[in-house]
Amino acid sequence: MTPAATRDYFELFQLPVSFQLDLDQLDRHYREIQARVHPDKAAHLSDSEKRLSLQWATLANEAYQTLKKPLDRARYLLRLQGVDTAEESNTQMPTEFLLEQIEWREELQQARALKSLEGLDRLAARLRKEMDTLFTSLSTLIDVERSHPTAADVVRQLAFLEKLGRDIGQAQAELED
């Protein structure tokens, strides 16, 4: 079988197609695949076998990175179901969510202006809690209810929150320097 023929990342790692994953099992299967196909292991092979080994290693890396990160995993699962999360084109969000985003952004600006690492840490903790809640909801929507369009809405919200998290992390790093 060639890497191009293996399009399903879950199949590659012998995992159930599910948002909820056993990350230890993912890590174990990834290491097993890498042990077999890592380019360093292919040094003695023919050029075509080396290319194939590199393709497998690349596929394994891409699949691993996708499945390891919950938001990327959700996007991938939805794509398998033919659902486009439309994150670039669909910015419609519930009003309550948008108002909360404004509040969080204002809080971030205030903590930055005050150079308050404590304020940033509190904001980061609240953000993690909110994201955890949305990831739990996403798990139910994808694995249990199979409500993929609603899951796509949650993915778009999580993308907003992930960006806010990066901005908070950047602000924390600036203050720690």
C-alpha cells in the first residue's frame, strides 16, 4: 500500500474514528510507524524505496500532528464527513459569544497596559476552562450526536479562542522578558 492510498489518519494509526482518542495509543502507534519508515532507516534502500519511506514518514508526521491537536482533529473529522468548517468565510457567531470576545479582548488590553502577568494568567486560565467546555461539547456533537454542522460552528468558536490564547501567550512572554 502506498501513502497516497492511505488517506484516513485513523486507519494509519489503527485508531477508532472518534474525537475522543487515547493519546498514549496514538503516540505508541506513531513511534512504531516512525521506527519502520524514518528516512534514517532507509539509507541502505534503493532510491524508489527511499522516496516511499520518506512519503510514509511525511504522512505519519502530518497525521500525528493533526490527530494530536483537538481542534485540528475536529477539523479533520468534519472534513471526513464532507463538512467544511468555513473558518475563513463564515464569521457568523452567536451574539453572546461575540460580546464575550470583546470583553476578553478588552481584558487582555487592560492587563497588557497594566503589565499585569497575574491578570494575563487569570485570563489564560478562564480561556482554558472555556475551551475545555467547548471541546467536551465538540466530542458529544461529533461522536455521539453526529451533529456535524453544529460541530463546525463550535470549531469556528474554538478557532477564535485559540487565537486569543496565542495573543495572551504572546503578552505573557513579553512581560516575562
